[in-house]
Amino acid sequence: MRSGFYKKIFVSIGVISAASLVILILLILFMDTPPMEDFKKCNEIMTKAKTVNADIYAPEYYLAAETNYKYAFIELRRQNEKLFFQRNFSKARELIILAILKAELAQNASGTNKDTQKVRFLKETEMLRKKLDSYHDFFIKLPLRIQTRKDYEFGKLSVEESVNAFEKGDFMKANRKLNEGKARISYADAEVNAHLKEYFSKFSKWQNWVKGTIAASANNNSYAFIIDKIKHKGFLYYGGKLYKEYDVEFGRNWIGDKLYAGDNATPEGRYMVTRKKNSRDSGYYKAMMLNYPNEEDRAEFAARRKSGQIPKSRGIGGLIEIHGNGGKGVDWTKGCVALTDDKIDELYSKLSVGSPVTIVGSTVSLSDLLN
């Protein structure tokens, strides 16, 4: 009896063991396996995409691929921490397949976008170089703040560094330097344009002065001299027609009207020659005195002082001349207009006492000037 009982127990144990083994084998056979081949494939595609700078030229696709890969890896690690028969890699598989698709899109789109961005880059650098050229031709003469000049110079340097990086194939640095240059040039432009916009609010008055001066030259069949501050040019007219033009230099704070004595600004208005001086009578090589301040200057000075724009201790100033000793390449006078000695000789021989001299901010509009 007892031997039969033990026999039954051993048989039962054997059956249970066999059943457990079968179940274990079945679990192993049918358990979910991690998608490691997909991870390997995704790594290969993302490496290729990175090689063609997809992170720069197709950043949305490339970032999506990186993000999906990251979450797929997190899900893979989470499932691996479970007991083997509890693991389910379906979510990780779904995420890594999505990462592969995005990486392939990034790789394929990079070539097309690269060509597009190259064209855009070249257009932008060409535009900025033209702007910087106009700065050296025009803005360099403006009495700007030191920081504004630094912004222009930093912008110029950044653009050149950007072009150098682009030529070497370092497109990430090229774009970064280009954006830095654009930002600094934009800061400077904003300040300069705001300053010029305020300055050119008097453009209609300048136009009337210029037209009146040319008309007087035509009517009297005589010489007249028109000075354009922005262009740093003096235009000599005879009989209402342009006869000759000259380079001129002004006071250091030439942009804007003269406000008071000692401000180193060159006045704006319609004047005339009141006296011609030779080198013995003048501190410069020949000079022609102008009738600054005229009645309009005195009226404006009184109004500005009354409104508090000018301290009561300041005087209106005077002794404004067109004189020689110019050609320094900078604005250096105390408010006068300077020419080279050979050019002042020419002008001195044409203008007489009573000849009209008109000084304006600009003879052309701001939009025409900037374009």
C-alpha cells in the first residue's frame, strides 16, 4: 500500500515537472524579444543623416528622430527590468520604427534643404555686404555713438567669419556667425535710421532752399554754392546749372543744425558771402565769411533758449567760414566748411561778396539716399 502511495506521488511530481517544463519552454518560445536590430538600423541612419548635416538642414525631422529614439530606449530599458515572461516591447518597437522613418526623412530632406539654404545664405550675405559697403560710403561719416560704430564693425567681422566658415563647409558656424552679424547690424541700423528720420523731417524746407538758390543763380546768371552735409559735397552752380562739385568737411557734430557757440556743429540755412579773406587775414589758407547768424538763426536761437533747449549761459556763436586746409578725410572744424587748398582757390575765384551759399542736410530724400 505504502509503496503504491509513493509511486503515485513520484508520478504526480513527474507530471507537474513535465508540465512546468512545457510551460517554461512555451513561455520562452513565445516571449517578446527586444527590437535590437531596429535600434541598430536607426543608429546607422541617424549617423548618415548627421553626416549630411540633417540636424541643420532638416532639424524638425532630425529632432523628431532623436526624440523617438530616446523614448524607445527608455521603454526598452523599462521592459528589460521586468521578469522575462512579463516583457512587452510593442511600445518600444513602435517608437523605434517611428524614429527610423523620421531619420530617413531627415537624411533625404537634408540635401534639398541644404541647396535651398545655401542659396538663402548667399543672398543674405550679399545683402549684408552691400549694407556694410553703404555704411563705409555713408554711415562712416555720421557722428554716431561709439557703441553704434562697434555694432557695425562687429557685424562686418561676423559676416566675414560666416563666409569663411561656409567656404570650409562648417555650415553650423556659418549660420551662427551670420545671425550674430545680422543682429548687430540691425541694432546699429535701427538707431541710425531713427536718427536720420528725425533729421530728415526738415527735408521739405531744404528742398525749398535749394530750389530758391538755383533759381536765383539762373535769374541773375551768377554763381551760387549749395552744400550737402550728408553727401559731404559742395555743388557750385552758374546760371542755374551745375558747374562743379567739391568734397567738403564740417564740424565734428555736423548732423543737425548749429544750436550755440562751441557745439562744433555746422549751421543750416540760406547765407551769403560777406567777406573774402586771404591767408594774411585768416587763420586758414583763404576763407570766405558767411552771414551766420542771420535773422532766422537768431529767431530760432531765441525760441530754443526760451524753451530750455539751450542754456541761458550759451551764446549763438558766429565766424562761420568756407576755408582751406581741408582734405583731412574727417570732420574736424569748429563749425566751418573746409576744402583742400587747391579747391578753395577755385571756389574763391568764382564766388564774390554777396554770392549765395546754402547749407542743407541733404539734397535728396532719405528713401533715395538709402536705396
